[in-house]
Amino acid sequence: MKELAGRLEALDADAGAALRAIAYFDKLVEGRASLEVLVRGVAVLAGCPARLEAPDHGVRFGIAGDGVRIEDPGPADPAWPGVPLTEEGPPALRLERPGPPGVVDLVILERAATAVRAVLGRTRGRASPADPALVE
């Protein structure tokens, strides 16, 4: 895969970077990476802070540009590019920078979202609304 990415990068830098991002997230999925590792990968590959907001699963955190986890990242800017985790849902995985995403950003977000869905599916159920029976 590395050889193919290198050859492709010689022809088209974005295509080579996109292929590297795909391989990167494939390795993380294969290694059963955590949500934090996946979002950190988004931040590192995109070169900007990233965040994951999946309230149905009780998840909301960001990763700063230096790789440090931010527990309460504040409200998301609607101008930030992002992808939903469900067909009808709002953007849940975002890059914290304004403007339209580039081709590589889109590949990073889509591939990471696929990995995040897999992790949420195997580690977290959907958070129920405030149910008094759960307290008991």
C-alpha cells in the first residue's frame, strides 16, 4: 500500500495523501483503536483540532492541535466541515476550521466516521433519555 501511495502521490499529491489516510484508518480499525485515538488521527492528518459529538452514545470531546484531549470543547461552529454518523443526523465528527473541506479532508472525515461507527457499535449502546428506572 505504501508503494502504491508513493507512486500515486508522484502523479497527484491529493490522491496519494487520501490513500495514505485510508490505510492509516484501516490500521487503526484493525488494531481496535479507541474513539480518542481515532479523533486524534483526524486532528493529526488534517493538521487542525477535531471533535466528536455523539450525544446518543454519551460522547463529546475534542482533540487539540497538540494532541491533548478536551473534555468540554464548547459549541461547534456550523462553518466547520463535518460528517454525520447516521444518515439523518447532524455532523458529529468535525474539523475545527472554517471553510470548505479539501479532497483529503473529506477522505479523512469519511474514513474516520466509518471507524467511529464501528467502535460505537462494539463498545457503546445508545444513551437513553432520562429514565427514572435507570437510576434505580
